[in-house]
Amino acid sequence: MKTFNNRFQGEEDCFAYLAAIKWKGNQYICRKCGNTTFHKGRSPHSRRCNRCKYDESVTAGTIFHRLKFSILTAFQIIQLMATSNKGNTSVELSHQFGITQTTSLMFKYKVQSVMGRIAPRKLQGDVGIGFFDIQAEREYDFYWLIHKSKLRILIAVEVKKPIVVKAISQIVDGIKPDFVRQMINGHVSSSAHITIADGGERGFKKLAKEYGSLTVHYGWEHLDRYFAGFKHWIDDEFKQRYSFKHLQGYLDEYNFRVSHRRNPQRNFDIIIRAMMDNEER
């Protein structure tokens, strides 16, 4: 398989790749009038409708539209986020690619948002679910700058011993069985063996009556290991004070890395295709 640098040596390679995804050959439909015939447009790989003359660029209607830097730079940033073993700070990205920190940070948030929408298949086999207290971490970890004491991170992991192979997590408002129920119904296979960690005193045992293969007991080492790994990873990300506003995005990026680490070279293509399917936000 070609390496990234061999595949994308310049902007022409990037635009050709996006065009192949967007239009899948000649499957063109005008966004304005619905016509299916076209001719070459003004910009590289753009298409102009033969009926209404609307000229559509290859990035129109996607997250790549109106980039403040080159498409090749965007591809390089996504490649780093998709394949590197550690996080890449906005400061590091700005220095490496010659763009402002704010610009690199905003683009990074967009990629994280897309990663969060690339859901893994439903968790199977041994699955652990637990809550982690954000507020408690403030006492010794500088990046949890938040005063909403009810907020928790709800985490579900699939384990193939001895490692976590897939993970989903989300910020929730408190510790409630309903949040667990939604997680199970939305992201866990009906055949999974589920363990809820440290939930016995909170009424979670009622869930065992709803889900036949569910148990509740104190602690689960794989959940603790996941959260410790996330804290270590995000600590590498932040060399300065951290805003809670985008914590879900960093959870989404970390979960993507955990759930797709077996084939990191394929991750780039997965992200690019997802970005082409999402309108600019």
C-alpha cells in the first residue's frame, strides 16, 4: 500500500481523491436544480451544471469548504490525528504547518466532532460500564477546570483480555440508571455480558432485571485503566489551562484511537469520507 506521502504529493492529488469520494465517478446531481449532466467547472475537479450553470467545487457542502489553509495541510493534520500514538497540541500543529494556533485548534475541533460520529459497531462480549467523577479530579489534575459537580463521564468499553478494544464515552448530568439504559440500548449488543462498576447503591441493580446478562459490583479494572489512559493522553495534549467546553471532543478523539488502533493507516480514509458526508459546521 502506498504511504501517505506517496499518495498525496500536492493539492491536485488531494482534490482528485475528494472528487472520487464526492461524485463516485459520474454520479453527479446538481445541488441547485437536480440536473444530472455537467461540464468542467472553474476550480480543480469542480463541476458546472449544464442546466442552471451552478458551479460546485469539490469541497462545497463539506467540512473542507472555505479552509483557511491548503487542502494538503488539512490532509496532513488529519493523518497525524488518525495515526499518531499521542495527541498533537494546537501549538505543535501551528508550528509544524505554519498556521495560527487558533486556526489549528478550530480545525482540530472539527475533526474531533467527525470522529465522534464515526461510531464503532455495537460493543460485544465482555462490556464494562461506569461513571467517572470530573469534579473529583480537580483536586490534583489542573485540566479539569469545572464547577458543575453533577457532571460525570459515562464510559462503556469492550474488553478482549487483557485490553480494551472499543470504547464509547459521553458527558452526562449526574449518575442515573437512565443514562446506562440509553448507553446499552444504543451502543451495546444484546448478547454482551455487561458489568456495571460501583453502581449497587444507586439503584442500578434494577437494570439486571431488564438485561439478563448484566451484573453490578464494585470496581472494574479495565474501566479504571481506560480512564487512567485518557487522563495521561489528555495531559500530553494540554500544556496550559484547559477549557471544559471541548472535553467531549477529546473523549471522541481518544475513543476513536482506542477503537481503531488495529489498522491506523485505514483511519485516515475513514475520517476523510466522514468529513465529506458532513456539512460545514
